[in-house]
Amino acid sequence: MTLGCSKNLVDSEALMGQLRRNNIEVVHEKDKGANIVVINTCGFINDAKEESIETILNYVEAKKSGLVEKVYVMGCLSERYKNDLQNEIKEVDGFYGVGAMDTILNDLGADYRAELIGERVVTTPKHYAYLKVSEGCDRRCSFCAIPLIRGKHISRSIEDLVAEARNLADEGVKELILIAQDLTYYGIDLYNERKLADLLRELCSIDSIEWIRLHYTYPAGFPEDVLDVMRDNSKICNYIDIPLQHIDEGLLRSMKRGASEDTTRGLIAKFREKVPNVAIRTTFIVGYPGETQEAFESLKDFISESKFDRLGVFQYSPEEGTDAFKLDDDISDEVKEARASELMEVQQDISLSLNEKKVGHNFKVIIDREEQEYYVGRTEFDSPEVDNEVLIDKNTELSIGSFYEVEVYRADLFDLFAKII
């Protein structure tokens, strides 16, 4: 059972790979018939922590009822609150933090095999997979506990990543989604310079990989040579996921983002100058300590002006051990919720307008699944599970995981309706 982000999912897949190579049968998020449950938890924000605890308690009850024999807990929540969890939920058979693969394998009766690093049991649809290029984060954003949980940034070598990507391609993966706590920091610890562009060039040499997508980039110090690679190589999706968090100058300083309003605006302009049809996904935080109504209005205006393709909003929650935790959480939950709703209303109008502009145009799509009367696909401007989808009538038989050219004939807030050309 995996909770939280795609980086957690990759950790679960790596654990499953080790277990399988130890001849232990393992399934992902299908507990029917399983006698041992491993829960990979998230500890990022309050909602995620609550979901993790609720899931643990549910499986503890299943254990008490005799439905499962043992329950183990790993991941971010367990790393951050291991002692508290052990004291409060004694029915769990073992708690493990991040980086404790060898320990949990030993307790599961398996041997940790270092030569299997990079081998995983992919749990996503077989045509796409996540590629985690590094672990940890050297940033010190005031609101974020990730460095406390995951530690300092550690890049994997280009050679190891290309080898893993080739293995994934051999298993049928056509789309790689690059992930990290901070993707644009990749390489500094290993090569003394940012190496994301070089990594992308190497990954593009894998013939059967058709799309490469970038998640979790960071605005401060964004390596502009990545934009050149994106512009010049059709395998790199014209898609950038870059959490900006705010635009107010004072809040950006308090958040320790390393970016100003001017540099943020300049970076977005640079994206669109170098890659004119780039899709930008971003996230913002509302209700951060000291966010005045004026600061919020500035953020709303910035979103209206920038017309981001995809946008998410988080409501600030204090995290123990972070610098912002020392600040007065002076925005009420009601105001936070109202501000989040207001921003999403603005974004809905933008999303509908951008989608309507796609009507009458042709796009390359990959088919992810079937759903009642539709095949469900995505363009290069959409990441799985979080972005828009393309719905195609089932009047032609299509193959899951294959690419097709389509023409969009209708659009709504979140979906495009298209026909095969």
C-alpha cells in the first residue's frame, strides 16, 4: 500500500523488486489473500499525515480481526514520527524510516541485494514509469519538512539512470517521468554542476522511449540549457512542473525560496520565449503566515496574467521543525479555504479558455486506459492522474499504451474530446 507522491511509489516498487527476487509473492494495493501488509506512508502535510494514520489504524483492525497476520509501516511518516508511532500503535509489527530497505527486507525474511538497485516492479500502466534521479533536498524552504525527512540531496549517476531507463524500455515503457525532490539540482553533488540537460540528452538516445517528462523542478537556479534540449528534441515533452508557491516579495523571502517576484516573472517569460508552446504546471500556497489580503490579491492577479496551463493550491499547515513553524499561524482555516477556492475559480476560467483553443487542432496522444464508452488518453502537455485527459469514442479499436494522432472537436474544463485522424 503506497500513500503520497510518485517518489514514494518508486520506493515501493524497489521494495517489491527485492521481494520478488527473493521468491516472495507480492502485489501492490490489492490485499485480498495477502497475509502481510506493508504501508508506505506520507508525512508531508496534515492531510497526508491523517490519511497515513487512518490507513495504519484500518490495517491494525484487520490484523485484530484475523484478516492479516502482520502489518509493517515504512516511509516519510514513519521516518519523522517513528518513536511516537511505536508508543501509540503497538500492534504494528515494525516501523521503518526512509533508507531502511535492508532492515525491512530482513524482517520480512528476505535478503537485501545491492546489485538489484534500479530494478523495480513497475505498478503504473506498463507504457509509462517514474524515474527517480535523486534523493533528498538541499533547499531550506521555510514551510517544508522534506529535508528533515529525506536528508541532503544525493544524485544518481547518469550511467545508472540510463541503465535503469533501458531496463524500463525493454519492459515496454514508452514514457519516462523524471522525478526528484528538486529535479533541477541534479548533478551538483556528483559533477559539481547541474547536469539535467546532459541526462536528458542521454535518455533521448533510447530508441523505444518516445516521451520524457519533467516533474518537480525548482525556480531558483533553473538550468536554462534544459529549455534548449526541450526545444530541440521532440522526445522531451513541452511540459514543466515548477512549484512557484507565491509571488509576493515579502512572502517569498519568508518562505526562503531564493526567488523574487522579478526573477519569477522573468523565468516564466523565458520558458515561453525558448519553448513557445510549453505547458506550465505550478502550485501555490495560500494562508502562509503574514499573507495579507493585498498579498493574496497580488497572487490572484499574477495567476490571471500568467495563464498557467495547470495549477494546484495548497492551504498552509505548520510543520514541526521548519522555520515557518516558529511564525504565528495567523490566517484562519476559513480564510485559507476561501482563498484556495477563489484561486481555483480563476484557474477554471483559464483552463476552459485554453482547452477551447485546442478545438479543431491535431495532437499526438498516448492511450492510458478504457473507461465505459471512451478510450482515455493524454497529450504531451498532460501528466497522468493530475492533468487533463483526452476522451476518444470507441468507434475504432485502439491499443492501450500506443500513440495516435487525434483531432479535438470539443472541450470542457478538464477534458478534451477527440476523434482519431
